[in-house]
Amino acid sequence: MKAFWIAFFSCISFTFLSVNVSNSPLPWDKPISSFLEPSQWLTLFDFLGSNKFVSIMGFILILYIWWKDKNYRKVIFIGSSLVLGYFAFKGLKILIGRERPLGALDEGNSFPSGQSTMSFIFFFLLCYVIRTEISNRSIRFLVYISSTLLVLFVGASRIVQGDHYASDVVGGYLTGLTITGGLLFLYEKWEIFRRDNDHSNGH
């Protein structure tokens, strides 16, 4: 049930943000851009949100789950999160139609940030798999902290490069959280239904 409320409030937050964005930056966009501009090293993390990286690593994650658990439900959860995330940010860019910052090198609309969306989804899924598969708390904590930092670095890299406003990045995170939270809720309900059904059938 926790996943449902996370998805619900993320969706509400995204909706509120999306109706306030326009071709002009929000009041907090420029200060954040100015603050991050000297940190050009952040651009090194840009590839972690690319379609190529997320596709390859997502496929590896799916193969691991299938090899380890043979759990097709978890495979569907992971795969559908990645696919839905991709089409969601593409569709939202068209629907909202916010132009990129002046001087941006990337083409297309700006909100939400696709790389922020996909990096969030992938590392959320990675953390979920680690939580369910690894019992060592130190390893889990290390993965959680590392994943959080990497997602933040990906978003910051998009701002430093001048291809996105900070609000685009936040919109990407909220898109990813809405999708993963919603699908996680459905996946957990599916697992509960399966267990109850197996129990009632005497398995």
C-alpha cells in the first residue's frame, strides 16, 4: 500500500509542476543552473541516463532475475517499468511542449527530462532487486546511497550541459517515481494474489 501512496503523491506533484512550467524558466531554475555551472565534472555521469545504458543494464537485470528466481512476474514488473518509462517521458514531452533552455544542443522538447526519468527508474529497480535478493545490510545501504547519488548526478549533468532546466529534472524524477511506484503496487498485489491462491489450492 505504501507504493500506491508514493505513486499517488508523485503523480499529484508532477501534475502541479507540469501546469506551472512554460517556455520561461521557473523562479528556482536559474539559481540552480548558476550554482551547478562550475561543476563541469558532472557531465561525466550523463551516459547513465542514456537509452543505450539503461537498455543494456535493464536487460542484464532482467536476465539476473530470471536466472536467480525464474520469477516471470518480477521480470514483467522490471521490463514494463522500463518500457512504460520510455514512452511516458516521450509522450509527456509532446503533450506539455516546453521548449529547451536557450542555447541547448539537444533537440526536442524539454519537460520532463528523459535521462532523469530513465536513470531514476533503472536505479530504483536496481535498489528493489538488491533489497529483495541481498540480505547483507551494509551492501544494501551502499547500493542505496550510490544509486541515489548517481541519479542526482545524472540530473545535475543535464542542467550543467544546458539541455534542461532544474524543473525538467525534477519532473523526470517524479515521472519515474510515479511509474515505478504504481507498477510496484500492482506487482506486490499480484504476488499476494498468487500466494493466497497457492495456499487455497494446498500448494
